[in-house]
Amino acid sequence: AQSVTQLGSHVSVSEGALVLLRCNYSSSVPPYLFWYVQYPNQGLQLLLKYTTGATLVKGINGFEAEFKKSETSFHLTKPSAHMSDAAEYFCAVSEESTLTFGKGTMLLVSP
Amino acid sequence: DVKVTQSSRYLVKRTGEKVFLECVQDMDHENMFWYRQDPGLGLRLIYFSYDVKMKEKGDIPEGYSVSREKKERFSLILESASTNQTSMYLCASSPSGHQLAYEQYFGPGTRLTVT
């Protein structure tokens, strides 16, 4: 079975600072990888995904992620945090017909 | 715009009650999923369905059942609710059949409290 590890259940940054949320996965086959965001009391919204091709993937709201096969990583970054980025972020890997999710990282943004 | 709707945002039920959570998608997707979300545990898959009248157990099916009589509707049933089923329940759908999942589209969630 595949698994996803998100380092840090909480990450705190100041407004304008770099955002880095870490995700490592285990997979026996080339994976499809996803980042989702969840705002309070809402469902999950897709930020970006990697399927094939370019390993640097750009998503919505200025986020991007890089697939590094050698490191089995898919870290999420944003150059400059906004207050509106405060939310919970989930990394996921595709396994046949389902997704396996990490436990999530809560991003806290301070003024 | 794609849409997944869930019948209730908040629900309070008593221990032992039979509970139905309904999910409807308007995207003609083959796959539908039910997850529960608990703090520190992320999303855990309860059941999924890749076609009408088909269902597959996920990671935590105990205490739950599902029904998919129509392509657009996927119901989660708690036969006899217990307090440890207090949680946020999320429904999702995705295209394609028995193949690698494409992105899943999520509903807003139902926060169920069992007292």
C-alpha cells in the first residue's frame, strides 16, 4: 500500500515569507500526486497535481510543487505568504482508483 | 462549474439511531467516495464505488454501509450510530472507471455529532 508523510502538523510563517510544506510518499509505481487545501468548515479544493511531464507544477493562488523522484518528494511552496493562505493542506498520492492522503499540515500566517 | 453536494452541513443524532448521509454529484462521474476526517488523522476512506450498485471497502468500513442506486447519488449509512462516529464526513467524486484516479472533487462536508 502506498503512504504519504507530511512533515509538521503545523507550520507558522509571517506574511510575505516563503511557504514550504513538505510531502514524501512511498509508491511502487509512478505516482500521480496532488495537493489539496481546506479552508475552515469547507471541503477540499485542488491546488495542483502532477501526472506526467514537467516536474515543476504550478497551481492556483501562486502555489507550486516539484516532483523529485529520487527523493520521493512533492513539496509545496509559495514565495510570499498571504493571510488568506491560512488553511489546512493535504498531500495525496493516487493508488489505482483511490487516493491516499497525508495527515495534513495546518498553515498559520501571522501579520 | 462542477458540483458535489451533501444533504446536511451539520447533523446531531442520538446513539443507536440509523443515520443517512446523502451525496449528489452533477458531473457524470463514475467514481464516488466517502471519507471521514478527524483531527491529526487526515482523511480516511470508508467506502467507494466505481459504478452503480458497485461498492468497495476502504480502510475503515466497520460500522458503515453504502448505497449507490443511481450514478449521481452515493449514500453513507450508519446502521446504529455510536459516539465514536462523531466526525466530519466528506464525499467526493472523480471521473474514469477502474483506472488510476484523476483528481477528486469534494463536497462541503457534513459534521456529524452523535450524543
